[in-house]
Amino acid sequence: MEKDAKIYVAGHRGMVGSAIVRELHKQGYKNIVVRTHKELDLTRQDEVEKFFLDEKPKYVFLAAAKVGGIIANNDSPADFIYENMMIEMNVIHSAWRNGCKKLEFLGSACIYPRMAEQPIREDSLLTGALEKTNEGYALAKISGLKYCEYLNRQYGTDYISVMPTNLYGPNDNYHPINSHVFPALIRRFHEAKINNKPSVTCWGDGSPTREFLYVDDLADLCIFLMNNYSGNETVNAGTGKTISIRELAELIAKIIGYTGEILWDKSKPNGTPLRLMDVSKAKLLGWNYKIDLEEGIRLTYKSFIDTSLSV
């Protein structure tokens, strides 16, 4: 990407989009276009078409999405598939219609089969059944990456996709119910610490293992791929390392300074038992993550505290 090229980051207020904007600025890209939801509703085809007709960005990072944790996905599958499908199709189609040179679509590791062979390779896509608790979201993300692939095949575009593992970092959603596991744990242990609670109850039994990638590392990979990769197959983004939810909870509690008891509510769903991404493709392209989990937790907690104090 040329340093002065017009770059549109869709979803710039979210955790991923804001990280991409930060990294673009860090790397010297200045002509960055953003719009708030109030200024541009990406689920409205007419608004999206007008935006692309007026702005004609040369490059697009599609990080906008309706996201939520396991409960939100399980309870509202119709909302998740509809809103994400509308966002993706409107942005990708309008980008193509208006001559966008390159687009990068951000997906999620949940696109892969629930019981995919570990670590999960990119070619595992559509080889088995999805995890039911987030099936609607996963189907929408699969449709987005497939639309990019079909445009490449039919019209010769250069649209790529990246599938991140579980992400964490600044600007995450810390909602007490609708957040993902990482921010949910940070909030619970922080509130338990300041309120001197004797115990914290976490969902599930703590046995599932997950891989976590700091969002600024993902942003670095996203820009790296825009400059170094073209192809129809998606690229996994991760660390290649896992930790159990129980171990993660204990580590977050330690870093926050909470010393009470950690309890587990086994009536709550665990989700996929194991998820580890095969990140050999990204490594072969010349990229690797930089921020380890313990450092990332400290950075995330500092951001959480700073944000909480400024509200």
C-alpha cells in the first residue's frame, strides 16, 4: 500500500478496527478514512453505496461486525447472521463496484468445524459441523470470505481474508453478560478486588483451552498481509499456543491482584472444547506475533483501568 493512498477502515471504533488505525498511523499511513455508525450505517445498502461512490478508497480493511460472547451468540443467532451478512455484503460489493484495489476481510476462528483436527489449518474450512452456540455468526463470516474468493475468481479482484484466534486488548467490550471470556474475566476480578469479594464465579468448568492474540499484533499482521499476500485461502492469525480457561482465570486474577477463591458454574456452557490455530502460513510469509500473554494481560488491564477512570 502506498503511504498516501486512501484507506478505509470499517469498524474503526471497535477493538480490531481501532488497533488497525493505530498501526497504520504508526507505520506512516496518513490518508485514513473512517465513519461512525451514526455517520454511516453499514447495514444500509444505499448509504454504503453512496459512501464508496463519493470516497472511492483504494484499500479497505473490513473490521466492522456485530460481535458478542457465547451467551449473546447463542441467544440471538438471527441478529448475528443478519447484521453481519448485511455489513459484509454491502461493503465488499460496493468496494468492488467502485474499483477498490485491495480489500481485507476480518473473520473469526469460529468459522472452522467444532471438532476440527488441531491445530486448525486453513483448509479445514467447511469440513465439518460448526459450534452450535455461535453458528449464526460463523455462517455470516464464512459467507464474507467466500464472497471475496468468488470475486477474485470471477472478476480478478485481489480481496483477501484473515481469521484471527481469540483476541484481547484495548477497546474490548467489557459488558457483564455479552462480552467474550477475556474481558469478562478482567471485569469480574477487578470488581471483586475493589469490592473485597471473597470469591468469583466463572462460567463452565474451566477445562476448554483457547489461544489468545493481542489485538495490536493482529493489526500488524493485517497490514503485513495487505502488503505481502494475495490468494483465495484465508490466513490464520494466532500465536500457536493455548491455555486453559482455568489457567487464564488464575493468571488474570494474579496480575490484577485478586486473592479470593475462584469458583466454577458448570451449569453454564463451555463452548468448543479445544481451539488452536495452525499459524504456519503466516510464519512462512515472514510474520510472527510479538506480545506474550502475560505482557498482553498487563497492557489490557492498564487500558481497562485508564478507560474506567476517564468515564
